[in-house]
Amino acid sequence: MSTVHENHHAEAPVHAVVFDVGRVLVEWDMRLLFAKLIPEPERLDWFCATVVTEEWHFEHDAGRDLAELVAERKAAYPGNDALIDAYATRFLETIPGNVAGSHEIVRELAARDVPLFAITNFASPFWREYRATEPLFDLFGDIVVSGDEKLVKPDRRIFDLAARRFGHEPGAMLFIDDNAANIASARELGWQVHHFLGSEGLRADLTARGLVKA
């Protein structure tokens, strides 16, 4: 039954394309920053698995105050103050570059006047810092940022908010994300979805939908 449901959605015309940002449009790896600061491999492994973890960073994406998070972490892991401060002040060093092929796809969609939007789990201050460096986002009509809304994917409320803001029905939008939980949440809410595993697969899907040329 669900297969029929999904096929039905796949055949519906797409009126807007909605991108995730991290690991779909831009590479992201916090370890890159700390590898510059911690020469010992074992300590680097420990620090990234215990102190500044993606799970802890997710709290910042969800809207928790940066200063509060940093103070709390310093208290929990004394002796690591300078490294924890680096998380707060050197975030752009965790972004090594763009995901291969994705920016070209965005530009092709824009050139064909396909409305573009994004929903990103991104902390507010880090988003503003990164956004200022990346003109690609000038092509997007609106971007829902988790840190601003204090809602994070896969919470259905961020998808409902995005649908209201973007002005299209979920079934008329294609949502692209690398995270399976986010994809599952959007699909349950009636969005068309593409689980991103690389730009070649995305291009093939968009070509099949008539949104870009092969």
C-alpha cells in the first residue's frame, strides 16, 4: 500500500525543491578543526567522541545558547577550555568545501526558474557566519534555520513551519536530505523526498522528474 502511495507522490509535479545544507550542499566535519589543535591521535579521538561531539553540537543547532553550552562543557571537562573555545570561534574551519556537483545542480534549477528553498539544522550564529561567505544562497527564496526557530529536523513542526513559509503544499515540494530520519519524517508528512547519497544520484532523480537536463 505504501509503495503505491510513494509512487503516486513521485509522479506528482514538483513545484519547488527544498535542500538540506550540511553534507548535501557543503561538506562538514568537526574533526578537521580539532586535528589542527590536538596532535596526539588518541586524544583527538577521545575529544571528538566525548567533549565536542555532533550530539552536543546538535543542542546548539536546536537553539541552545552558545555561551551557555560552552560554559557547561568547560565545567564538565576541565583543562580543555582553549579547545572548547575554538568550537565557538573557528566553526568555519569545520567546513572544508562544497559537496561535489551539488552547487551546479542548484544553479541549473535556478536557471530554469525552479523555486528553491532550504531547511537546515544549523546554529544561528554559525549560520550567519557561514551564510556571509556563500553567495549560492542568494538563489534561495527562503531558508528555515533550526537555531532561529528552535526546532530541528526530524521534528515534524519544522517541516510544517517550512511548508507555511515556502507557500507550497508538501506534496508539490521535493525535499533533499542525507539523513534517513529526516527523509522519513518528511515522507510521512506528504513531501516528495530524495535521500541524498551523492550529486550523481540526485541529478538522475531530478532528470527523471524533468527538472534538469541529463
